[in-house]
Amino acid sequence: MATPEVNKLHMLVRLKMSTGFAAKRANIVASQAEERVDWKKRKAEIKETKKQTKEAKLIKQLDKQKEKESAEKANHEESQTKKGRAYTVSVALPGSVLDNAQSTELRTYLAGQIARACVVFCVDEIVVFDEYGEDVKSVEGEFTGVGKKGHACIQLARILQYLECPQYLRKWFFPKHQDLQYAGLLNPLDSPHHMRIDDESEYREGIVLDRPIKPGKGSLVNCGMRKDVRIDKQLQAGLRVTVKLNTSQNQESKICKGAVVAPHLPRTEGGLYWGYSVRLASCLSAVFTESTYEEGYDQTIGTSERGSDMDQTTLSPFKHLLVVFGGLQGLEASVDTDQNLDVNDPSVLFDLYLNTCPGQGSRTIRTEEAILVSMAGLRQKITAAFSDVSNGSLKN
């Protein structure tokens, strides 16, 4: 028979064993609780992960779309920039229009109006012909008064050339002259090639400087910039040149680098209006026969109040367009005085003979007004003629 002490010891052992078993069971239950999956929470996590994946995919697609649109926009802008204008527009008028002005100041202002009108409508060539039939082919000479044959053409041509020249080049090409006495008061043309000193442009007009040339190096050109430009060729000093600047320039260098290009390149490749050239013709017929273009003008338009209505006319695509304006007495006077022409009707000389201002309220339209009216109407027709035609398909 066990003693009370032994029984007490047995009870303590059993109590201890039961306590340990309870603790062990509690640990097992806790472990099972930890291993049990919270499916509701897991489902929410999976849903959130899918949502984040979908959002990331959408963001990636949007980024790709933006990159594609940016690339297309850049290509479009580049193609628009490089897409030039292959056709040219020429204007011919008699120098005798200056005879309608009463003073040297007014003659100069009239020439400035003609230059502004031609630049506004991107005219590439201005032909000044003598409707009195004298052989005037250079601007050497002076204008000595109203009604003096030939000299009005010289003065008009000289002022037109002066205004077309960029301001920073005029001191080299235009010495002091009586015909240019009031030219400084005229409104500037402000055409794209009239650059300011800090303007950025792919092309610039310049003059070849009389500087020593290092062996293997090209000439230095003043392009109206803070630095002179080293071109790729050695040219005679004093020449006016069109320079295409290199896209990458060393900012630390004392000079810039560029290449001499053809004067028409800013128009044909860059799509820029690059001013006009001036040509003198001895008579009306010389306007056509002495064209600077190898194939001549493939579309000619004469302007007169006796012509057909311009509003009812359409133009077809062309390479070189010529628009001829008459003087104080119209194109009829120019035809009568031209010994090379055996016709009486001016309309037979042109592809189109147009009245550019039908229903005019004044008996007469001055030549400088006729240029503005006619070119404004023709601008829309030229645009329509080339709207479905790639300019690049026409060669200069």
C-alpha cells in the first residue's frame, strides 16, 4: 500500500505530464492554424496581382504607342522640312512704271512696294523689261528723270536687288549710289534669308572673304554670324554664296563649318522661300527668249482688263510660271514697240490672258496694285494645282 508521499508524487507526475501534453497539443493546434490558408485573403492577393500586371501591361502598351506616335510625328516633320518646292514663279513688268511717280522719293517707294508684293507671294524671279525697246541688260547707269528711256529699268532693278540682299551683305555689294539715296527708308522685306546675327538656320547667304587660305582648307565666308564659316571649297573673294551649315558645330571653335550649295537648294530641298533674282530684258519678247531656265517658262500668263475672267480659270501643274504685267498703257503698248513681234493682239503671246480684277471700280489699276491683286488670286489656283501632285516629282 502506497504511502501518502508516493501518491502525492504520482499526482505531481501525472499533472506535469498532462500539462506538457496540453502545451504540446496547443503548439500543434497553433502550428495547424498557421499552416491553414486564408483563401479569402489569398484570392484578394491574386486579384490585386492580376490587376497590377494588367495595369503594367497597359502602361507598356501606352508607352509603345506614344513612342510610335512620336516617331511618326518626327518623320512627318522631317519629311515636311525636307519636302521642298520644285516649281518657280516669275513676274515681269516694265521699268516705265516708275515714270508714274513724281519725285525720286516716290519712285524709290514705288520700287519698294513692288519688292514687298513679290516677296509676300514668294516670287522667285523679277524680270524688268523696257517697253521702249532699248537694249538694257545691266544696272550700270543712272536714272536722270521721268520719261528718260531705259534708265527707269536700271533704277528699278538696282533698288530691287538692294532690297533682296541681306542687310549684312549690302555694304559689300552696293556702294553709295544716287539711285539708292532713299532706299534706307523703305520697309524691309524680312524674307527668310534675311537673318539676324543669332538666328539659327540650316542655310545662310554670305560673301567670300579675302583672307589667307591654308593648304587643304576652304575659303572663309561672312554669313552674318558671330563666327566666320569655313566652306568646303576655295572660291574667289567677293562672291556671294549660299552656305549650308553643318548640323554639328564645335562651340569652342573660332569658326563654323559649312558647304557651298546651289542658290535654289533652300527652296527645292528645304522648302524655304529664298528671295528673288532680278533680270533685265531689252523688250517684251526678250522676257521669253532670254529665260534663265533651260526649258523656258512652261506656263505664261498675261494680265489685262481685256482678258478672260480669272475666277473661271484653273491652272495645271507647271515647272516655271511667268506672270507678265503691263505698264501705264498696258501690254498693248509693249507689243507695239517690240520690233521682234509681228502681232497686234497680246493675248496670242500667252497661254492664259486674264483679267485678274473683273468689275474693277477704278478706270485704271496701277502695276503695284495689279501685282498684289493678281498674285493673291493666283496663289489659291497654284495651291489647287499642286494639291494632288508631289512637288518632288517635278525637277528644277
